Amino acid sequence: MTATEFALRTDGVGKRYRKGWALRDCTLDLPAGGVIALVGPNGAGKTTLLRMVVGLLAPSTGTVEVLGHDVTASTPQTLSRIGFLAQDHPLYKRFTVAEMLRFGRATNLRFDQALAERRLATLGIPLDRRAGTLSGGQQAQVALALALAKRPDLLVLDEPVASLDPLARREFLQVLMGAVAEGGVTVLFSSHVVHELERVCDHLVVLNHGRVTLAGDIDTLLAEHRLLVGPRTATDLDRAGAVVEAVHSDRHTTLLVRDGGLPAAPGWQAQPVALEDLVLAYLRRPSEPGAAVTSGVAA
Amino acid sequence: MTWLIWRQHRTEVCVLGLLVGLFGVGLLVLGSQAHDLFPGGPVRCAGDAGTSEACTAALRRLDEEYGYIENLLAAFYLMPVVIGAFLGAPLLARELEDGTWQLAWTQAVPRMRWLAAKLAALAAVTVALTGLFTAVITWFRQPFDVWEGRFQYDAFDVEGLVPAAYALFAFGVATAAGAILRRSLPAFGVAFGAFLAARMAVASLARPAYATPLTATEPVAAGGATDQTGSRPAPTVADWMIDNGYADATGRRLTTLEYYELKDAADRAGANLNQFLHARGIQEYWVYHPADRFWTFQLIEAAVFIAVAAVLIGVVVWRVRRRIM
């Protein structure tokens, strides 16, 4: 694989604020093409990581490479290949929608005004309204249209639907997925909501307490993990570190294992695991240095 | 970028432009009436010519009819901070409080270019507006300056180069405070406070020390002030008086208490005070900066404020460059 086939590579990236580390030892190789979800609870370091990916923050340690270029250089060329939609989709509230588009045109190398206008017309968002007077869903759509009109190779979205109502959320994701389907753009977005991810994403990165705890292709991850249900046991269950989580009820023990589908021990039943349960199991694990588990393309 | 800067800051620029325009036109109208009192131009009444009958009459009318405006000009001490802080405070703070810095710095314009364009444009507007207003005030004050000199606080602080330097200082404080506090209004407040503190401290403590003041001494004349015999004349109104008092025959300066003791002694003896002092060899002294140091002092004070403004802008640039937003 050549470097340009990676949308994003981070090597030992960490970010330290005055109150401590927001992110540590983050090493990722994410392929170009497709949709990557960055999942984690609030305060896990998602926003910090995304801001470093788009060059808004400088990492305290390590390097961030986007589409084969070091983002801290922030040249117009690298900047124009990355689209960013920040949390709460900020817009200049007193600008009209048309002025927001003019802003995009004035500050970008390749800005597809017609594309943006077409998207906004489809959504029935008038160009002469002030951005601040639009509904939250419409503001998010304007911000998305703006980011897509840059024709970016990597589109980064920070909690894009967190502040939207269910209807606006659905509409937003439809537009986003439509853009992905048109091709050419890799999407990296963060979310603290786990359900619905399976439908939308190809790749998953789980972030907890400032560390990557799981990363990989979703299909691969689901194939590698399964639930084993058997009689209750308190003995040491770890088979070569394959047990991710053990849950005991009165009579049964349920194990989430990552064993790549080894035959189950006698008396144990194997079941596939749902993505949401998989993510939650990794989020429940106590954080420990070097616990990152990666698979998929990087392997 | 030009369009963007104009679109984002046009409200401030228009409000300040209107303010400068209204006060400026008002001062031009009143000032041209005041100037009409001096048919040959106010400068012809400068110095000794001011004692001529026509000039005395003109200056008296100026004082009676326009003196109140001169007093109102004191309010314009604040014009530089209003202009500088109003333009500087929102430069970064508004982007930071609305989250739009994340929008602005992820387009294809690198953030340092963005910052340089904004700083240059808004600093230029600051200097232009303050400079324009200062030009009007300087012109308006011409007749008053003839009469009172340009070294008093109500002239020096609103004329020449220093108002633009004050405005740049306020612009620098407001921009840096906005970058650190991330809020426009507190940044404006900080700039206002810093402006008042710096201006007062510099004007009262630093300014008199820009150069060594001159000292003039003259024995007290027996016949009073009109009987001037000394070869070193006392400073005129155009000079900036720092200190004035009496010294004994050896040149030792008298305290106020010692002077009043002498005065009491003269009263008890029933003697004329001047003759009494003259007989004891008492001399009057003046410590002052001559009027022709005006531009030197303006340059020094402007340099001080511009240097501080440059340091503050440096802090802003450093923060943005290091991405510690």
C-alpha cells in the first residue's frame, strides 16, 4: 500500500492540555474510501483527535498525516482537500446563506458554488435567509453543503447529528450518505451514539479515556468476536488474552471473546455479537496503557 | 479575504465612521467660526504678538464663546480606546465565542495568512479613523494652542501622533485579551481598563522624564513681576511647567512651609513681600520643558505605545501560530 491510499495515519499522537492528557499514544491507519466512525463517550478525546486531523490543533506528541501530507504544515493545498464540520456546525450567524457561500468561494481554491446551491435548493433552504434564523437542522445542512462544496477528499464531522432532532438527523445522514455514494470522499465522523452505525459505517475506531481501545473494519471485527455462553464459572477464563469481557448471571457466564472463531469448549454455545454490544464491551473495559486492539487493514 | 473582513467588521467600521464623522463635522463647523475670530490665522497671535489689541480681543472672545467646547474636548481622550478596542476585541474573540474559528481556519486560507490580513486591515482602519479625528481636533485647537501651548494634557494627548499610537495600543490589548478570554465584551473591558491605567501612568510619571527638564532661576524683583531684569527669562505659557517655587540665596529650594514662614515674617514686619524676599536674596525657579520639545515628546510617547502594541500583537500571533486556541 502506498501512503496516499491512507486517508489518515497517526503515529503516537498525544495531546496534553494544562489539566492533563486528552489523548495518548494514538496510532491509526485508516484507509481512503468509505465511512469511518469514531466512537466514544463524552470526554474521550474525540474532538481533540478530529481537531488535530484537520490541523486546528497541534499534537503534543506524534505526527498526523492526512492523504499523505503532514497537516501541521497547513498549506492551502492540504487545507483544501479536507472538509470539516465542527460540533454544533458553527456558521456566521449574521451572514445570509448566500453570503456563507460567498465566504466559501472567497476562502477556497476549488469551491463548487453550483453544487452547494443545488443541494440547498433541493432542501428548500432559501439563500437570502440569515444563517442564525435557520433551524438547527437547516444550519447543519448549510454547513454540510459548504464543506461538500470544497470537494474534499476527506470530510471530517464532529458529532454531526448530536444536536439534531430525529427527523433532521435522518435527513442529514441521507444527504451525507448520498454524497458518499457519489464517490471520491472519505468520511470520518465522531459519535457518542452507537446504534445505527452498522448501517452507515465501514470502519470503526473506539476511543475511551483518551486512548484507542478498538479499531478496524466493522465486518472483520464482527467476524473476529463472538459471545460464548456456558455454565457459571469463576475460574480464570482468559484463553491467551482472548476474553474481552465476562458477565456472570446466577447460573451462566457469558464471555465476549476475540478468538477468530476457534471451536468452543464443550458445554459452551457460540453466538455472533451485535456491533453495539461489542462497542459497549470495549468501552466498559478499564483503561490501561497499551490496551489498544487493532485489526483490519493495518494488520 | 477583503470581502470577508469587510463583511465581518462592517458594523464596527460604520458605527465608528459615523461617530468620527459626526463629531468631526461638528468640530469643523464650530472650529471655522472660532478661526474666523482671527482674520490672519491664529498663528499670527502667537508669542509676543498675542499682546496686541486685536489679538487680545480675539482671544477673549474665543475664551468666552468657545471655551466650553475646549473643555468638552476632554471627552475625546477616550476616542482612541473606543476605536481601537471596538475593532480589536471581536477580531478573535467573536470567532472563538461562536466556534467559527473552526470554520475560518479549515478553509484553504492558512490561519497565519488569515490573521495577518485581519490584523493589517483592522489596524489600518484604527489608525485611519484616529488619524482623521486627530487632524480635525488639532486644527480645531489651533487658536487655543496659540494661547495655551500644546504641552498641556488637553492638547498634547489629543494632537499629533500620540492618539493613533494610543488607539493601536488599545487595539493590541483588546485583540490579545480577546484571544485569551475568548469573549468580546470582557476583552473590550480589559482594553478600557488597561488604556486608562497606561495613559495615566505614562502621562504623569513617564512623560516628564522623556528629557531632562530645564531650570530657570531669577532673583525676586523688588518691584514685583513686571520689573524683569534677569537674563534668563521665565518660561512662557507654551512651555510645560513641571515645578515652580522659591530658593534661597545659595540656591537651596525652599519648602512650602519655609516660604509661608517668610511670608508671615514679611506680614509681621509690615513689609512688601517682594521687597522682603528681594532683600533676602530669595530667587524664584522654574523647572520646565520648552515648547519646542513637543514633537520629540510626541515621538517618544508614540513609540512607547506602539512598542507595547507590537508586543501584544506578537502574543496573538504566537498563540495562533502555536495553535493553542
